[in-house]
Amino acid sequence: MLRWVDGRPSETLSSLDRGLAYGDGLFETIAVRSARPRLLEHHLARLADGCRRLSIPLDQALLRAELLAFATQLGEGVAKLVVTRGDGARGYAPLGAATPRRLLFGSPWPSYAPANVSQGVELFPCRTRLAEQPLLAGMKHLNRLEQVIARGEWQEPRYAEGLMRDMSGRVVEGVFSNLFLVREGRLITAELSRCGVAGVMRAWLLEQAAEQQILVEIRDVDYDELLATDEVFLCNSLYGIWPVRRLEGHVWPAGALTRKLQGILRTLLDF
Amino acid sequence: MLRWVDGRPSETLSSLDRGLAYGDGLFETIAVRSARPRLLEHHLARLADGCRRLSIPLDQALLRAELLAFATQLGEGVAKLVVTRGDGARGYAPLGAATPRRLLFGSPWPSYAPANVSQGVELFPCRTRLAEQPLLAGMKHLNRLEQVIARGEWQEPRYAEGLMRDMSGRVVEGVFSNLFLVREGRLITAELSRCGVAGVMRAWLLEQAAEQQILVEIRDVDYDELLATDEVFLCNSLYGIWPVRRLEGHVWPAGALTRKLQGILRTLLDF
């Protein structure tokens, strides 16, 4: 598959890269359809925010041009973008001298079961809890051992995703998705100032909710509230929306608001 | 400088490495003196423990042989070892198929001021707090953004290290060191089951304390106790022991037990 480093085809990078040494960087996983990156502005905005928070000086115009050129070559599939602080000497200090590195990876469209969208999924209840670190919360950075450990908790294919809670037991997200509850017609999703990844599809759905005058609550969510809610769904920028059908014996219907949002996604983004 | 990948000279690695993608790996920073890795058994033991906890199947005998050969070539300096889960496909799942990758980096002996050992150092009070994650605590894994951010908090050379506390304000460690308090002849160091790195020099000093019948307390330490204690010192496997002289206007002497441990280090490990 297609792999670029700093805008040129390459399958290797310098072993001095701080992305390897410390996970000192960020990434985006971007759907490419008909040679166009989908939700490009949202991906670029989140990446820019992460770069600002980590003080990684990234050339946004160059990156945008590169992503468009990469999508043209890829055609259909997934473009994963990794931005690191670049090569470093020994030591943690994020010295100004390093030049950020851009990596792009193409892969085929993932083979998720079509029933995940139509009938919904079963969630695995991960024991791995998310640590609370406000300085990193919301960013899609490269320190992802919690997700690696959580995803290692189950192999059974009947679980399409896993539920992640924080150290206090609050409901936060999926391992590679954000989570929404629906209650009395309102959308509820976890506040992500202590942990979690602020997903691009989550951001897009929050904008759509505002347009559609659907009430939204972004706040802490406890486990009992999740179990008692009317509908639950997951989202990310590759698969769109998966209704959650089951978790630890609790069953939810793929309800009206979940179906409505799936319809909007289909209409506006051709999901 | 000398760089090896999987036992052979190389300055690059595959861009699919999970160390880059997720920080999915571990590292050791090893002093090499007279062509021998110092505290080799301690480094290998900690690495083996980390590999077991992260389910990374590493060939320990191969690694030991490689480290010895690398040290022979390096002669004097620092050997940094990175072990990753190896190349991965898209997704967090730590599939059994990946072959772990071993990277070795040589660098010259760091140019710390000799006065750090003789007169002690001033600590910078980092605002960055360590998140509490028992699944990762103690390991020297590659998810090190907290240390990158903390080390970015100061540039003034008068601070040789920074103090890191956890989310509850407890005193844990330095950015690249462990921390000990001395109080009425006893050694006190933070318990590292929620956060922190269990340093190799910390382990060696705890063994020496047992041999010398010095009482040790491994437990939570609060900030007021740090400020009120008799002596404070930092340690790591490269510089040995630095007395802490000052923190936020508080001043400590380089006291008797700190000097005694420095003497033992000098005698037994030629620091």
C-alpha cells in the first residue's frame, strides 16, 4: 500500500524520530472516497489544535496539499496521517530545532460487517480504565497504550467495539469511537476535558444537532445512566454511526434519533 | 553515532512500527563504561517485566547478547535500547503475529555539571501532573508525552531537573529521575503503583539499603513532608545520585545518608 514520508514515497523513517521515542506526535484517520478526503476541514482543525497544544510547528498549507495529493493517488480507502515533532537528540526536552515529520499511510477500506450499521453492535465492557490527564485529553496523540491494552481484552468477533470508562467509572468512549446516549430526544455525550479523544465525527454530529435543533448535553455520564437510556450509538470518521444493541445483558433498540442521524450522514456525506 | 536495528547497523526503521503508531513498546537507558553495560541485570529484569505486562514476546538471550556486543563497540557512553511490538496493520489490536523490534542507539556521555553530584541541584516545580494509570505505572514505556510537556516547562540551566507530582499533589519523581527523602536516618521513596517509572538505580539503591540495614519506606509522600524532610536526593542510572539543594525557596543540605550512598555507588559501581 501507499506510504509517504514528508511528501515522498517511503516505507522507512529515521530511528531518531521522537514519535517513536516518546509518542511525541499526533494522528488522524481519514476516510478517502472518490479520491477526496472526507471531513478534511474537521481533521485539519483537530490536528492544528493538537499541534498548538503540543507546540509542534506544522505547515498547515503544505499538509493540506499533501493530503489532497495522497487522496488522489489512493482513490478509495483510509489515509492515516501521523505528524511527529521530528528527530530528536537524547532527552525529553522538546527543543525548537526539530523539524516536524509528516507520514501518510494508505490502506483498503476496513471490512466492518454491514450489520453493524443496520442492526447495531454488541459492546465489550473493557476493564482498562482511562487515566485522567487534562493536558492530553481530547487530542489524538500517539500515546495510545491504554487503547492497545483495552483492545487486547477481547478477541471474540461478536464484540465490534469496547466501552471505555475513566478511573472514576464514568462512561467516556469506545476504544476507537465516540459514544452518544439518546434520552427523551436529547443527545448526551461525554465531556472530554479529563480524558478521551474528541472525534471528528463526534464534532460533525454535534454541528448537525445544532442545525437540526436537537438538544445536546456535553457532560459527565455515569454507568447507570448509560444502562437506563433510550438509545446508544457509537461514531467515528470511517464507519459513521453504529447503533449499540447490547452491553452486559442490557439491550437497546436502534431508536428513532439514531436512525435519523444515520440518514443525515447518508444524505450529506454519502455514508 | 552507533545505531542498530534488530542487531544490525541501521539508521531507519519501517514506518509501520507500532512504537511509532501507539508508543507500543519500552525502553532502557543504559550507562556503558569500559565497554560494559552497567547494571545490565537490573535493566534486563525491568524490561522483561514490562514485556510481560504488555504481552510483548521478547527473546531475552538474544537481547542480552546484542547489548553486550553493542557496548563493546560503543566503549564509553549511553546505550539506549528501545523494544517495540514490531510492525502492525491498522488498528489497536496487539495481534500475536507481530515480531518485536529491537533498536539500539549510542550517544556520548551526557555533559552534566560535576557540581550536580558534589554540591547538589535545584529542582524546577513542574506544573504538569502525572496521570494515575496502574496498568502502566512503573514501566519505562514509550508513552512519554507527560515527560515531554514537563521538560518543556523550563529552559533555565540552573534547574537540573524538575519535580513531578501526581493529580492528587503527591510527590512522585523527577522528569528523568527517581526521588528519595531522608528523614531521621530512614529512606523514603514514592510507591509507584499508580504512576511513575520504577528506575533501575532506585532498585539498586533499595537493595543496597537492605544490605546496609538502612530502614526504607516505600509509600505515598506528600509535598509538605518533602519540604520538611532532612535530605532529598535524585537518582538515575546515568548520573548516579544528585543531592537536591533547593526547591521553591526551600533549602536542604547534602546530608550524611546522601553522601554515604554516593560513596557506596562510587565504590561498587565506580560512579
